[in-house]
Amino acid sequence: MEHMFFVLNNTFSVDASLNLLTHNETGTQTKLEPRLIEILCVLAKNEGKLVSREMLISKIWNNYGGAEDGLNQGISFLRKALGDSDKQIIETVPKKGYILHASVTDNLSPKIPEQTKEKKFQKKTILIAIISGVFILGSLLLFNQGKNNYSGTSRKQPPSFSIADSVVSKNWQGKNYKLLIGKNETIKLFENNIQIADSNLKNYEIVIQELKDKLTSNQDAKR
């Protein structure tokens, strides 16, 4: 992507490397699905110009069969994230494509709101205190037990699945996404073995749908 970090209308900061959209005034951050970030980057690169649906489908979905619906949903999610309810920022040109009506400013580094800076400082202070406590505890255990069996680094545990669960996974942009569908149709999505909160699943509907399609295809192949 040419635009790794840019600002829209001096209001929203877009960090493509983290798939993150930040409101500069409130500090509110929204994690976007990778393809949504790609759509936004393509539109920003062509600010004020018509970007055809065909080009977006070819570039981002590689002409995938379900790309038409995916693109429609993606534009809808972006408008919601940008507060573009009247469709003035992302204009739809019927049967042709989309035009981004917004000033695009490139920056070398993100502008972090003061409120966000303060929160990060507090988190960093707490993290340092926790690390110090872990180090002291580890030293005491080694001294008392004479064994080097303590590690201050917690290991990420992979998700456990039951036999009745349906599981499918795929790699995307260096990340592994795994979808679990339980007997009662409950859905759990994992990114690099870390579960994504249910409240954030709406930002991953496109990748969830692709995983569902892959699961259906796998099940049909086994029949």
C-alpha cells in the first residue's frame, strides 16, 4: 500500500499497517477488517476520482465469486465508521463505482490524541510495575527452589475445540484466521489464536463469510 498512514478531512487518522481508524478529536479507535482498509487506501490514492467497482474487485478480491456483495458490505461498513450517513464522503456512482470526497493528508507518523497518549502512559506504567513484580517473584522462586522452572513470559494458548465443532481456517496478509461454529450455531473467530470479541465481529463479516464458504466447500468435498 502506498498510503500506510494518512488523515482524512483532518478528522480521521488511518494506520493501514495496524488496520486502525482513529478519530483525532475523541481518540476513538476502530479496528477494521483488512479488506476495508484496502478499499479505503485505494479510494484515498484516487481522491476525487472515480474508482470502478471492477478495479476494486480485481485488486482486492482477485475476482472472487462473492466479491460483489463483499464490496457492497465493505463500503457500507466504511461509511458507518466515517459517520458518512448521507454518503457525502464516499459517493456512489450507480453501476460504475465510488468517489472519495475528502482531503487526504500524508504523515510520516500518526498523530496521537492527548487523551490517547495519557491512556498509553498509564498502561505503560502499569505494565512496567507488573513486569517488575514478575521478575522479583521469579528470582525468589529460583532462589528458594533452586530450579530454573519459572518464566515471566506468558505463552499464548491455542483455542480448544470439541469434536462437535466445525472449524475452518485461512491465512490472510500474514495472519491466520480461524472460524469455529458450535452445535448451536454460535460463531467464534480467532486471529493468530486470539479470540476476537463478539462486539467486534461485525468488522470481520467479510472474512467470516469467506471462511463459511470454505467450510461448506470442504464439507461438500467430503460427501
